Amino acid sequence: MNQIHYKIGQLVAIRNHPYFVIPREKDNKQNLNAKYIGSTITSSSDNYPLMLVKEYTQSFDTGKKFNENTLTLNENPKLKTKYLCSWYDSKLGRFQEAWFYQDSLVDFPTVSEEDKDPCSIDETKFPFQAFLRTTIIERYKTIKNQARENDRFVSSSFVIKEKRAESQYEWLNSEHGFTEKLISKTKVKVQWFNVAKGKYSEEWLPFEFFKATPELMRKKWTFLTDSDKSFNAETSTKLMDYLNSSNHNYFIQNSLLGQNLESLIFYYHQNSQRVILDERVHAFDEYLKKNKYEIEKFNISVNSEGINRFKSFYAPVDLIVKKKGSDESFAIDLISGNSLINDGQITSELNSLSQKRQEGEENERSNEICQEISLYNGRAYIIQELLKEKYNRKDIKSKLLIINNKLNNIIKEFDVIECPVSLKKVTKQ
């Protein structure tokens, strides 16, 4: 009997989708170890959609098979499965559908079911906002010189208005013990503004198509000790607030761009490094391979509680990597950079903040980029010292990785150096 490979609501694509790399092992019909590698598409004809499984049907194919022993054709009933897949087309302003056999599809290498952040149905909260799961991936697609095509399969948010339960009993084939048709157990009526037609549209769709948030996935904090899980951040101070307090006219710009890059790399990590959504993540993937690094920890929260020489502060560590076959490890600070770094004005040498400057002047600089990177260096240096002293990472080193589109996605790597000026700001007097 044919095993059902794709679940309702699962992300899939046609097997020849240009973003999928499928290992060519013999008879690899299960598309094992397939990777999704996003890149710039040069032609809109290669702009294939990701799809969601809406339903499937099963039926017996009463074919015949040649028996070499008896030299006769014998009945060979085979259960065949077809999947109805759906995607949103913004040009038409509606959902499209198509049928596929299992061997024609490849599944998106997504995270486990519990991490997908599905909406929870609370009828007392109708209506509420939700997001199509394919859109969350499709929004990173780029097509060279055809900006309008970038959003071809990207939808706006939807409003879920009501739900209904669906029965499966009428499609159960009790004689042969299989389900002839399977649909979602719960469908929801969604409403959205149809830009193509200039009006609001409604449709009943599987509940599994939607997420509660537009995020790729919810990042979870990682802790190096159990005691850190109960640390109260409300009674402490962000490390960068200490370092940046002397100049109220200067603000770190690593906000949306930085958070976006961190989320993309976190998603890449959580998907066993099989999902690369843009060129920056591709550059990071190559960086890991080139240096033979393995990601040990990601999205770590550290704090100075219990270290007498430090004021109370907390800080994030983007990731800790370890060199394969070695005890060498590095704390990595991922930086997208502000508009100046986006313009390519970047130093080739990392300098520490000067101890000679008067209080309040250390962030005023003739070369703002050099000073901003120096500020990040100061933070990374303090975190490095904290990791050694509190978390017993005696030999850990730190690096700054700067990567963005305007730098042609070439990673600028800096080894963190000592910064007494920054260290003094968090040291008790």
C-alpha cells in the first residue's frame, strides 16, 4: 500500500523548482537531503511558486505485471496517490491549484511540526489576523531587473473570520482499508483585499495554511547554565546601554537589518543548514565550510550575575561556533551594519576605542564606521571576558562578522581585540 508522504498544509514544490538541489542518488524518489538555496533569478520564467498541500486522493491502478517465471501477465493493483496543491498568485489576486503525483513533488526542508507556530483557534477572538506560510518564505525571492515579479507569490495578511469541521468518513474505503480522499479536519473562512480586482475576497481554506505571526519561526533563547533561565532582566541593564550612554545623539543602527539576518541564519541552523533564503546566508554557509566550523549554540543569553567585578548587565551572543576536530571555539557577533556600512565604507583594520579621549567623546569620530565597529568590538570583548570568567569558556575567542548586500555579501571578519575603555564602563569602581 502506498504510504502518504505529504501532510495537509505541508510546504512543497514541483521537483524541477530552480531553488531546490536534490542529491542524485539512485531511486531518490523521497528527495532525501534536498536543499532549498535561494538566489537571484535571472528570468521570470524560472519564478516557480512554493505550494501547500490542500488534499490528497488515493485510488487503485489495475495494471498488469509480467511474471518471468510463468511468462504471463498478472493483475498488479497499485495504490496511487495524487496531491492537490495550492498557492497564492498576487497577479490574479487569488489562490491557484494543481494536481501532482507524489514523485513530481519535493518537500520544503522545514522545521519540525511543533516549531511551525500554527494559529490557535479561539472562537471568542474571531476575527483575527494570520499569515500564509508560503509568503513567509517567498518574500526573500529576488528576480534580476524585475522587481514587480519579486512579490508574485507574496500575499498580504489575512483575516480569519470563522471555522468549520470537516468529516472524513464518506471517503473511507473499508473494503481495501484506505482513505480515498483526505482534506483538512478544520477549514477557516479567510478574507483579504484582492488588489487585482480592487475588492475584498473570501475563501474556505485549510487551517494548516496559516501562521499566527509573519516571522520565519520563533527564536528561543539558549542558556549556558540552568540558573540563567531564572535571571530577571527587568532588574538589570542591557550591556550596550552602558557602552553607548555617553553620547545620546548616537544610536546603534543594527535593528531591522540585523534582526532579519539573525533570523535567516537561525532558520538556516534550525533546518539542518538545508534552507538558504538569500545571498547573505549563502555567504555565511560558505564561511562555515571554508573554516570548518560547526554551530555549537545559537541565540544565547548571558548575564553578569554572580561576577563581583561587573555591574549587573545582560547581553545576547548570536552564536558560538567550534572548529571541527578541535577544541577551538569562537563567539560570533553578526552585524548587518548601518547605512554607512551599506555604502561600502568599511575599515580593513579593527581598532580599539582610545583610552586617551575625554569622557563623552569616544563615540564622536572622524571615521564613524571605524568607531561603530570599535563599539561592537568593545561589547564583544566584554562578552568574551564574561564567557571565560562565569561560563568556564577559558579558551574562547570572539569575532565580528559584517555581511550585507552592499558589500556584495562578502563577509568582513574581525578578530576581537582588547578594549579597556569599554571594560571600564561595566566594571564596579
